[in-house]
Amino acid sequence: MGSGKGNSLISSFEKKRNVILLLLLPSMVLIFGLLIYPLIYSFYISLLDFNLTRPGVTPFIGLNNYIQALSDGFFLSSLLRTIYFAGVTVSVEIVLGLAVALLLKQKFRGRGLVRGLVILPWALPTVVNGIMWKWIYNANYGALNALLSGMGLIDSYQLWLGEPMRALHSVMFANIWKETPVGVLMILAVLEGISEELYEAARVDGANTWQRFRYITLPLIKPMIGVLFVIKIVWAIREFDLIYIVTRGGPAGGTTVLSYLAYLNGFKFFKMGYASAISYFIIVLAMIIGIPYIISIARSQKEVV
Amino acid sequence: MTAASNKNLISFLLYFAVGLLVVVILAPYLWLFISSISTKRDLTTIPLRWFPPEPTFENYSRLLLGGTGATDAASQFGRCALNSLIVASMVTLISVFFGSLSAYCLTRINFKGRSTLSFTIIIPQLLPPVALIIPLYLIVRRLGLLDTRFALVMTYTSFILPLVIWLMIGHFRSIPPDIEEAARIDGCSRIGALFRVVLPLVAPGIAATFIFAFIIAWNEFFYALIFSSTQSSKTLSVLVEEFSSKFGEDYVLMSTAGVLASLPPVALALVFQRYIVQGLTAGSVKG
């Protein structure tokens, strides 16, 4: 082996390394600086008694913020509310999403148009979704009161956002309206990929509609439903925008979920340490649910690579 | 019951369900639009006037052509729309440029730790923004960058860049490596092959990712709420929220601002629907 060849091997190795650096480094710097570093910094802050109103005084207090959270009734009720919000909205979204996807799989006139419309709630900015529903729920002039009383379903105008549980359910409805299309479109994409021949063969074998759904459709869309479930739960756990816009966490804290509680402590009470600790609870919650998803992604990555 | 009438019943139920779906999707948004062309009086009469006797587009011209005085919410509209446009475009350009290069690297060049790195890119999608906002706020404040568009561009990039990398990995994978190999045998350098051969082929994927990222950046609310306070960086999302809380209860102007702010993402999504579905299914990502 001549020395020339060895040199070119080394230089091509170096060249490859340079190319990798050139292509990857800018993104990695951005992601590290804007994501990883803040995340670590956030954990450090959560160990401090860090109040913005007392600049310069940030004593280290270990896990006290976490302990304080766990012994605070409002934190615990916010945690339960978050789980309730996520569990119910996601379940409804997936059942509805499946139903609508199956509906849009049928042949009917104007199907392309209706399929196109489904994307509308997804595309709407969260803010517009929020003010839209806040306006619809308005106690004095809201369209919901006008509609229901016009139909004779209610005798007097209702305070949809005036009572904790009812306000929570109103916000949840607005969230379901906006989030269901994601499920519809993703399930529909899978349904479109199922070969018509499978159904034909089942029909020949005498399978009825329910059996075809149960033994062909359902097993094939199951993986997508699993993905949807995990991803949507994680999104729902971190929901903030809609709560802030429609109810500001009220009335009487009735719609305060963990994200809003963290915001409240950090940016209204300036307790940055405590707020960071709360947000770490959200991270842990999201990760517990997200890990199976990450593992399945990792597996599929390994297969492709 | 005969088979024919059975079939009719099913067809009736099908169209009924479709009709119901269309109403549920359209009605709330349509009501926002009707509110925007009504007068305050139409909206505050009981029983409610479902359609204004004299529709007016006066509020649209008020918002788009500017109002009087700097304290007037309406006069801020143009400035905030510009902020939204600049921030969303910058974030999208930066993310798509650097994200495409990285995604190329992660799909085409073999190196140690590549597969680990490619799937960890999805993890940021699981992180709650509220967990990042406190450290980012403290950093941005220390750098004196509060209430600047630059702060918004950087913080949006933190979650849009990983998303773009993830989507672009999918698009690069769909291009057979042979084409690139052929170009390199013909004497192209790796970077040369990337720009001359691979990028043109992956252009539709880049366009899809671009639109997807732009919509998400345009719709962002949380970071803008925390970081911007005046017209120098306030985005439309924040302004529209202020219409519903800060500036009294002007439902008509609020609805008008809402409709206008939603037009770019809604129009993009309706026109490029195929791209959006692609993005959603490939990335399983939050909009």
C-alpha cells in the first residue's frame, strides 16, 4: 500500500468529518443553546429560592420547591385537573377522530371539499380559537346562549364560564373542537392505505360490516391510534394558551392546570424557583407518557438506518 | 324493509352525518366572521340578530388602514401584523436552511451516534414550553433583548428547528441515494452534489416543510406573550388576545382582528392541504 493512498484515506476521513461539522453544527449549537441549556438551567433554578422581586438573593434550598408543591393543595388539585383535562379531551378526540375518519372514507358527493374543510380548526391560531369560543360562551351576548334559548333548551342565559366545573368543560370542548382534526387526518391517511381487496375478500367470506371493521380496519389503525394517544396526551398536559385566553385559570382556580399554575407563579408572583419546580413536574409527567413513543420511534429509526 | 329503502336510509344517514360535521366545523368560525361584519348593536340585542341587516366592512378598513392615535388598539394592527410576518418568515427560513443541512447529514452520512441523534430530535416535541420559558426569560432579560423580534426568532427556532429536521429526514429518505452517488462519481463534491442534485429533488418536501413551519410560527402565542410588550415586537396573536381582554369589550373589532389574523394560516392550510397532512403524519407534531 503506497503512502499516497494512506494520505488520501486520512484526508477523506477529515473531509468527511468537516462536512459533518459544517452540516450539523449550526443546528446543534442552536438546539443546545436554546433547548438543552435552558432545560438544565431551569432545573438549577428549581433548586433555588429565586424571586424576581428580590434581585441578587437566590439561596440554594435543595428540593424544597418540590416538597412545597407536593404539600400544596392547589398544586395537587391542578395536577388532578391536568390529568382530567388530558384524559377526557384526548379520549373524546380519538373516538370522534376515528368516527369522522370512517365517515370521510365513505363515498359521497362533495367528499373532497369536506375533507378539505376538516383542516380548518387545526390551522386556526390558538388565540383565534380562544377568543372565538370565549365570545360564543359570553354570558350576556354569546351565541351559545342565544342558540340554546332560541331552541327552547334553556329558560335563561347561562354563565358558561362562571362556575369552575362548567368552565373547565367549556374550555375542554373548545380544545376538542380544535384538536380533533389532527386525529381525523392521521387516521384517514392510514385508512386510505388499506387495500380494498382485503375488504373484498372478507366480504366474499361472508364478513359483515362490523366484522370487517373489527378484524381488518381496527388492527391496521391500532398503531396510529397508539401514537395519537401518546402525542395528544403530552400536548394536552402542557396546554396553556386556551386556558389563559378563555378563563385565565378561573373561576376560583377551576381551570388552573399545571402549565397555567407554573406561569402564574413565575410571571405573576415572580417565584421563578417554585415555577421551575412545577414545570419539572410537567416534564416528568410528559416523559413518563412519552417514553414508550420515543422507544418505538427509536426502534423504527434503527430499522431504517 | 326492502333492500332499496334500506339503502336509502343509509344514504340519508350518511349525508346527515356529513352535514352535521360541516356545520360543527364551520359554524363557530362563521359566527366569528358574521360578528366582524355586524355592528355592536346587532350583537348586543336580545334575541340575537344572527345576520346583520346592514353588513359592514368598516372594521376591516379601520384595522388595515390604521386608526387614530398610538394608544388605539386598531392602530397597532399593521405594526403587529408586520412583526408576525417578519418573525414567522425569519424562523422558517433559518429553520428550513439549517434543518435541511442537518437532516441531509443525518440521513446520508454514516457516523457514530447518527441514529441516536436522529431520534432524539423528536424529544423537544414532548417538552412543555412552560418549562423552557423561565430560563429563556431570564437569559433574554439579562441580554437586554426583551421585547425584540430577535428574541422571538431565536426562541421560536428552538422548537421549530428540531421539527424541521425531523420532517426533512423523512423527505431525504424518500430520495434514492443512487442518484447522488452517480453525481459524485461524475466528479461532484459532496456539497456540490447536495446543492445541485439532492436539493432540487427534495424541493417539494422543502416547500411542504416551509409551509408547515410557517403556520406553526405564525400561530405561536406563549413565547410572544411573555417576551413582547410593545409594538416593537408584539405579534398578532398577542394583539388579538388583547382585543378580547385589555381594550374593553369591543366584540366587533375583536372578531375582525381574529378573522384577519387567521387568514394567512387558514388560506395556506386549505391550499396546501396535502402538505399539511404529510407533515402531521410524518412528524406527529403539535400545531
